[in-house]
Amino acid sequence: MERILARDLPAHTGEQVLVKGWLHTSRVLGKLAFLVLRDRSGLMQVVVEDKALIDQLKTLQVGTVMTVAATVAANEKVQGGVELSAPAIEILSEVTEPMPLEINKEHIKAGLDTILDYRPLTLRHQQYQAIFRIQATLVQAYREFLISEGFTEFFGPNVIGASSEGGAELFEVNYFGERALLSQSAQLYKQMMVGVYERVFALMKCFRAEKSNTRRHLTEATQFEFEMGFIENVSEVMDMLERVVKFMIARVAERHQDELKLLGAELVLAPGEVRFPRITFKEALQLVFERTGVDERGENDLSPFAEKELCSFAREEYGTDFIFVSHFLRSKTAFYAHPNHEDPEVSNYFDLLCREIEIASGGQRIHEKEMLVESLELKGLNPDAFADYLSIFEFGMPPHGGFGMGMERFTMMALGLENIRMATLFPSDTKRIAGVRLAEKVFTGQDLRDELLRSLNEGGVSFTEVQHEPVSTSEEAAAARGTDLSAGIKALILKSKKSDERIMVCVPADEKLDMKKIQEVTGSRYEFEKPEVIKTVYGLEVGAVPPFGNLLGLKTYFAARIAENDTVAFNAGTRTDSVVMNSADLIRITEPQII
């Protein structure tokens, strides 16, 4: 007998069928037992009336693999409108121990770290299945659109001899005694392939040795790569990116309404008839200042606060969640970024922002060898290390450009997920390799202080370290630092009332925490974590916690007033050490969600 999937059962009402799947739930009610099986297409209910069979099934646990031969009967009260009756059941793989997490409930009642600890099992949960089905459709749509536009897919290397972009955020590999690197991007290779096929794309792994444990960073990510030749200007690249993004989102809307409903997700807003707004970097900083009063016009990059505000502007004024920001300072873009002819201090480069963060970057590339060599030297890079790359420009390269877009980050923003790890099958970051947790280092107050100062120094941040007598209150801390109470930050660790998930919420020292607002923002109810737990888990005393949830692996929220202050002050992991610094720098380094 040929196997039938759950979704196809209604077409076989009254027939004898064979189904296969995993035991999702089971209930024994007197002389009846109800089994729910899961297969790749969905769920189906099996009704068991045979007493001997019911007794046999009582010991089976969730996840047991079985085949069922039964009759399809109509029942409007169950999912799909049919159920299976008079079953003959064969056990293919018996599970006798309960799962560590309940994957058959509407939501997994556990924090993200716990969910990742049991990743092979939690991926079986319907919501996580939905996320990765949608992600697969995004990939399929990306390929479909670009192939239709005359692009050829290529497959570049992950182990390389020279960095794609320079910089120090590289993983080194011992390659038969020689130094090699894991690729940061396919950038150099997709440019090479423009000389072969003119229009190319790829889906490539990229590796970045960033010590960032934020909600949007991974050390191993997947990139939608794209490059096209014979462009007239950078707008052509932006046009193509906009078209492919709209196509991908439309395809998800067309095929995955059931999955979106299951996730309770509002798909990112990208109406086909609405052009993504486009502004320059300089205009963007001016706009943020005019809308919020936060002055970042002297900065050389967009802060997370600015990115979120620009996305709010796009939705409010244009009815889309996307906005392009272009013409970044040349000093902040890669060596291959083409300088703007009218203003050589900026480059023909752009970021595409979505909902609150950057999801793609790209632009026009330099296509003349002499200009590339000059640009490499300006960046402090050795042109000899890029000899193979430079050689292609000796034999005819057209004006060209392209972009890179993070697959996991795009999925996260498209679905409005809280953390990029929710959109990554087996995430690698500072705490995990392919989902497997590394041995954790618990920072004591002093160790956390050292790590905090290191991150500020590496981030090129100007700050003042203040050592003082032990303080117990915000008022005492302000007096010891010589700062206003309103400049102080209280970093509070909260615990979910329904799971072991923790978050950090930071408010000005003269402000009380509004738990109702936290519930509105997160959709969950939280309470203050116990001081003894904070001491045990994080090695910190209440009152000494710094606003660096990213170093503690905590989703972090900042009250909007923090961003409005020019200067902020906080305890740096002990009751005797404080840091005074610019609020915009703090937000850039810690990447909190502003509420």
C-alpha cells in the first residue's frame, strides 16, 4: 500500500490508507485512545478502541516512529476534518524516555539557550519547522528570480589565502603548515566571475571572528551573494536588490500563510508598488536628529538607534519596512568600493535596512587596477597579497557592482524574530560551535570589568574610568562619579515568569522600571531575578551590573531616555568601578533594543 501524507487524507475519506510518522501526542480516555502523528506535511489523529492495543501504546513516548494502516473517517471537529479509525499499528522505532522539552505544545516553555542546547529535538517543534520552511522558500525564490534575470550561480571557496576585505576579524586555518583563512565573503571571487558570466550569484558561508554575542551576530553565517557587470551607476544594483527582495517576500506571502499564522508573525512590509525610500548617509543622520533630537551627525557610521529610527520613518512615511542609505564615508567602506565622482570623500555604497537593522550592503566596485592598488595601499593592505584578484583587472573588467545579504538575518527580520539564532539551524557564535555549547567562562565582577574595558578599547571608544568607594545606591554612585543622577544607568536582570529566559533592561538612574511596558514590548511577563541567582550565574552583585547584556548573553533593552543623554555613567561590574562615556557609543557597542 502506498503511503499517504497527512495533508492528503481528506481526499481519501472512507478509504483504507497507510500513514507513517512520529508520535506527537497521546491521550488515553477510558476505552478510547487518541494518537496524533506528525509527518512532513502536518498532523493527523488516530482513534484507537482496541483494549489490547491501547495497553501496548500506554508506554510509548513522544517521538516514537510508527506506521498506521487505518480507515479515513470524516470528523469536522479535528484538524483537517478527518481522522484515522480501526488502526493496525507497527512500531518502527520506540521511544521509552520522555523528551527533555515538550516539543508538542504550542510554544516551547524554555529560554533560547535551553532550546539551542536541545536543537536536534526542538527543530521538530512546529514553529521551528515553519521558520525553516519559510527560509527555504526565500532561498528558492532568490535563485528563481536571478536565474530569470540571466544570472549564473557559482560556488566559491571557503578556505582562502587572503582576506576578502582586510581587517582582523578572521579565523586562521593551519593549511598543511601554511597560514590560510576562512572566507569573510565571496566578494573577490564573485567579481572574478563577472569577467566570466557578467551576471552571477551565490549562496555562500562566511566566517567572522567577531567577539559579539548580540541578537543579530553570528560567527558563521550564510550570504546571498550577487554581482552584475556593465552597470551605469550604483542605482542599478539597488534596483535589482529591491526587485529580488520584493519577489522573495511575495513568494513567502503566497505560499506560507499557514506557517505565518502558526508563528503569529507579521510578514515584513514590502508592497510591490511602493519604492524603497533612498537617502544618503549624511541625510540619514540629519533626519534622525530632526526626528529624535539625538545628534549623531558627527559619527562615521549608523548606530543601531539610527537604523531603527530610519526604519520607523520608512514605515510611517512610505508604508514599507525597507530603506536604502547610500554614499557612506570612503574611510568606512571596503577597499574595492568605488569613490563617488562628485565627492571623493564618500563611496558609491549603500546599506539596505529592514525593520530595525541592516540586512544587506553593496555598491559599485572599482574596476580599474591602478585605482584598486591605490585603494589597497590607502587601507594599509599589501597589493601583493591580492595578486590573483588584481590580475583580472589587467584583462578587461566592465563597470560592475553587487551586494551581500545575510540569509539568517533576513529571515529574522522578515518574520520579526527576536534573535538571529532562531533563524539559524545550528548557530555558531562566541558561545557555540554548530549549536553545541562551548565550556562557558563565568565572569566575576572584576573579570567582567576587564572584558568590558577591552570591548570599549577595541571599539575605539573614548571613556573615563572612575574608581571610588563602594556604593550601594544610584544616588551614592552619582555623587562618587561627580555626575548627575539622570546620567546614571541602572542595569536590571529580569526573569520570565513562564520559563528560565532572562533579559536585561536598562533605565536612567532616576527612573523606575515599568513592568507593564516590558510586558507590552516583549509579550511576556517578567520579574526581578533573585540577587543570589545573579551572583551565582554572572558573578555580579545587584547594583554593580553594567549595561552590557551582550557580554552576558542577554537580550537587552534600553529606555529611550538613555539615548537622549549625551553622557551616561554606570558601574562596571563592581561597586567600586564606574565608566563615564558617550551614550551613542554605548548604544553602538551593546546594540540594545530601544523602548
